[in-house]
Amino acid sequence: MQLDHVTLVTHDLEGTCRFFRDIVGLDDGPRPLFRVDGHWLYANGRPVIHLVDATGPARLSGGSSALVAPRIDHVAFRVAPGVEWRALVERLAAHRVPYQLTEVPASAEVQLFVALAPGVVVEFVTSLPVGAAA
């Protein structure tokens, strides 16, 4: 099994698209003509992020009138260590995107978290030599 794609519903469709295109490095590509605006963002020729314009409050199925909908806490991307990781960090700095860097305890991995919007967090993770700075 492998992750196919993640769908993010956002009120800032273009800003979210720019983040994934200009900073993360995904390609904005072909998308079927759905009834709601959106973007499909590609990595290695596959659409991995589906962005959907938030056109109204989400409702649970089954006739519930509650304005609550499931959400994804965060999406994680594994980034190759070294050049690819440093390039990501440099793009974040160049665009003044704040992030939180965390070392995974008892491992040689580093996580970088970006709060893209309320309720939407993007994680980037890489393997680093023990004791190496991110």
C-alpha cells in the first residue's frame, strides 16, 4: 500500500497552491473539470495533493445538521537529506515562511513543521547523520 493523494479544502486556494508549487516544488498540473475550483499538484508525475476551494461549511452525511467535518491533522513529505533538504529550508527562508524544527528522539531524523492555515499543518521529514544540524 502507498499514499495516493491528500485532499486539502482551503479558503485560500491560490495561496495554498503557490506554497506547494513555489516552496515545496510540486508541479501544478491537469485536473478534471469538477463543479468546484481546485488544483492538482504533482510529484514525480503523480497528482499527490488535491486542493479544493472551500465553497461553504462542510456537513456530515446522514442528514446531520452539525457543521463539523473530519479533518487531517497534517500531511508529511519525506525529503532526501543533503541538497534537497537544504534547498527546501532555503526556499522557506527566502519566502519568510515560519517553521518549527524538531529532532525525533532516539533517531537520526528531523521534522520540519509549517502551519499552512488554521487546522492544516505540513510536515517535512528527513534522515540526518546523528548530531548533524538541520
